[in-house]
Amino acid sequence: AGVSAFNAGNFEQAVTQFQAAITQAPAVPALHVNLALALFRLNRSVEAVASLEKAAELGPNEAPIHYQLGSAYVDLQAYDKAVAALTKGLAARPDLTQDPLAAEATATLGAVYFAQGKAAEAEAQFERVLTAVPGNAAATLGMAKVFFSRNEVPKALEWFERVVADHPGSPEATQAATFIKELRKGNDQGGRP
């Protein structure tokens, strides 16, 4: 019933249904994940994270749970916790070529390192993704930002342009286009944007 309510967009009812299901089967990680997803849709992030933490506790080797938990921590800007959760998930399923979620989690890990000011660690994660999944939008954008942060403007511009060319209409392409515009504006004015 909770999944039906969720799919119908009735997230309050989905929360109620998932909570009732958890009362009946508290040790099922998927129920806690489903509850978290419904809570996120209601912008109840703190409760959602607590539900994902419970799911991760119940399913310590369930990589997708750790990926979701890591992404949730990113949204809360709890970067150290995000690194821990993403790293734990990737330890359980490290093959980026066979697991698209692992590639996505690795790109997210790179973004977290970048947000923490750890450009070298971020670059290593983005390179790992691009080796396994050439042209990955998030990793390509991440590489562009790394080069930009090092003031390697021509190289950054080249990578931003790849994102726009290879992933038109994507959120990454929109972000890259903004950087390109600012970089070109800065170059026209003889300086960095």
C-alpha cells in the first residue's frame, strides 16, 4: 500500500503506510529506505536520513543503501559522513563498469571531496569514473571544476565544452554552459571571472 501511495504522489499516506509496515517488520531495510524516500518528498530530510541510517544498520552490505545515505548527507552538507557512507557502499560493490550506481556514487564522492577543498582526491574519483564510464556527465563536469580551481582555464573550458556537447539539455550541461559564459566573459575582460 505504501508503494502505491508513493507512486500516486500521496507521500503523507506513503509515510503512514511504511511506518505501519515497519512496525510489523522492523528488520527489513527496504521498508526504511522506502520510508526515507517518502520523507524526502515531503522535505523532511532529517527524518529521512535517520530512516536511511537505520536501513544501513540493518543492511550493512547493501551498497545502494549506503549510496543513498551518502547522497542524503551531501544534501545536508555533512560531508565527512557522506564520504564514510559512500566509501562503505563502494567497498561492497566496487565495480564501476558493472554497476551504474557505483559509478554515480563515485562521482558523488568526487564532488564531496571537491566541496571539501580536496581537489586531488576529487580528481582521482572523477578519473576512476571516466575510466569505467567514458563521458560520464557528472565526472566530466567535476574534472572541469578541478581544472578551473587550479586556474587551468583553457583546460577547464575544454572540459566544460565537452559536457555541453556530449550531454545537451542535462543539468550538468546547464551548469557547464554557465561556467563557459563566465570564463569567456573573464577572458574578454583580460582576467578570470
